Amino acid sequence: MNMSSNETTSLRPLDLSGWRKLPVALMVVGGLLAAVGAVLSPKEFGFSWLLAFMFYYSIALGALFMVLMHHLTDAGWSVGIRRFCEHLASLLRLPLLILFVPVALFSRQIYSWMTLDPAANNLVAAKLPVFTVPGFYVASAIFFGVWWLLTSRLCSLSLEQDQNGSAECTYKMRFHAGWGIVAFALTLTASAVLWMKALQYQWFSAMFGVYFFSDSVWVGLATIYVLAAILFRQGILAAVLKQNYFYFIGVLLLAFTVFSAYTEFAQYFVVWNANVPEETFWYLIRENGNWWWLSMILIVGHCFIPFFALLPVSVKTNFKIVIPVCLWAWVMHAADLGFNIFPALHNEGYPLQWIWLPLGCLLFMGGFLSRSFLNKFQAHPPFPQRDPRLLEAMGVNANVVNDLAEASVGGAR
């Protein structure tokens, strides 16, 4: 909600004691549903698990992008959110690697090209040596290796600076962000193509990597806004999060709402206008059955609803409006991933009697990853303790941009 600094600091923290057992409950319920699905239909389970994995994978990528941008732009306002963004990004290491194991084990059930002979299929042969079973595993290992190296260096240097306050740590983090943004672009694109686009290996799209990037940052920003609002309300980050910082996150969320809509439309426009059968079949399948209705829902829910909800200036710091929009973004992102993934298995429409299986996979992974995140967050200081821009983040020696944003928010009330 829009409030002054005195009003926000007077708010009582939320009672979250009843939520402590939620991650375990999610893991138990979701794990049972996923296990039943794996027994009943390994193929259906494989696709459902992949959807849930790509959902949380994209959130972690979005958080990593924000950490990289913080260092590359030498931002001050984002110091307060950097630490929990680092923890979200670090999920790309062991937690998501563990969750990728079922994708690897059920890969032959998920990816039809693995059962084809390249000598008899030119489309598979053209993608050698990556489109082989060893190539799939080697490429996936490279992706996780890059994430592991990048996130571990950024996180360890950030924690090291808490101890010694050395500016050298800032320079090193900026160096790793420099090569990291290039590695980020390459690995994000390649992993999206290999793990999701390759479900229909016959399809070609030069926009797919950009599409997945825009959606990852979009849902990542939505997650960051929710976490920042909760930690601000609890007083954990109240010292380093000011009202205009939520305005900045809201502006970025609006920008990536537009960017995401643009990339999805641009991909459709280029494919449909070219009218090449090897490309248009992907959209023709998604006009069948309830895929058509899902596409209409995505046009309205993924673009127009968040766009018009976030457009007013004063709304971006109103928790009562933006937090529901962020939760809605999670739903739309999961639906959009389903629109990309499941038609490869169900060409005529999604059988709703299986809807419980992807929900179970999402619940299990949500509980597992939230528990990993909370363990990391509780083990370290909630924000960088000796960052050179910490005073700026706390409102001391604030720059002109912050003042202008504060004035624009106040003038819109």
C-alpha cells in the first residue's frame, strides 16, 4: 500500500509462524502426487516434471540476471535485494541439479528425437552431435557447470565482503558479472532450446531464446517483489528498502511485461508471415482443442491484465495491487510453459484429468526449493553488510534519480 516512511515502520510484522511447516507439507503432498503419476504414466510424469523444473529454473535465472545487472550498472538501490537474489540464483547449483535428475532419467520418455536414427532423419542429423543421448547429458552438465561457477563466485565474494569490507570484492564481482552476462545469454538460450524447444525438434525459431529470457526475468521480478515486500513488512530489510525502490522493481516488472508480450508476438508474426510448413505446424497444433482457449487466456492474462494493472505510476508501490499481480504472473508463466511443453504430447488438447500431476510436481519442487532458499537466507546476513553502496541504499547520500522517483510517486497520490 502507498504509505509514508513513518507509517510503514509502524506496521506490525506478519505472524508467519504457521507457515514454517509449509515447505515440508508441499513436499509430502506434491511428492505423493508425482510418485503416483510416475507409476501410472511415465511419459505424462516426464512432461509434468519438466514443466515444474522449467518454472523454477526460470525464476532462478531471473534472479541471477538482477544480480548481474546490479554489478554491471554499479547500482545503489538494489543493494537491499541483492542478497536474497543471490540465494535465489544459487538454487541453480545443487538444488536444481538434483531436480534435473528425473528429467535426465525420463529423457527418452520426454524427447522423441532420442529414439530416432539420425541416418534416417535429416532434422536430427543436422543437430548432431548435441542431439544425441551423450550430447544431451554433456551439454546439460556444461550448463550446470557454468551456473555453479558463476553463482558460487558471486555469492562467496559477497559474503567475503561482509567480513573484510574490501572494495576488491566489488571489483571481482563486477569482473565475474562481465563474463557472466555473456555466459548467461549463451547458456540460457542453449538450455531453453535443448530442454524445451527440442520437445518438437522439427520446429525452428530464432526468437525462442529471447522469449525464454524475457519470461524468466518477468517471473523473476514478480518473485523478487513479493519476497522484498514480505521482508520489508517483517522489518528484516526495512533499513535498506525504501518505498521508491519498490517503484523501481515495479517499473522493471512493467517493462518486462511489455517485452515478454513483444517477444511472443514477434515469434508468432515471423513464423506465421513466413508461412513455412516446418515452422507453422507448431502454431497449428496449438489451435486444436483447449490449446486454442489457453492461447486466448495467455493473450489477455499474460499481457493485458498485468500491463494495465501496473501502468499507473502510484500503483507500483501499492502492495495490495502489485502482489496479486505478481501471484497472477506465476500462474500465467506456468500456463505459458504448459502451452510450450504439453502440445508435444497432446496434439489435440490437454486432458484435464491429468491436471493434478503437473500441480503435484510444482508443489513438490516449490517446497524443496523454498526450504533450500530459507536455509541459505537464515544462515547469512539478510543484506550485504559492508557494500560500498550500502549507505546509498539506506537513504543516506541518495542520488537525484531516487529523489525524482520519490517525487513522481508522491505526485501521483
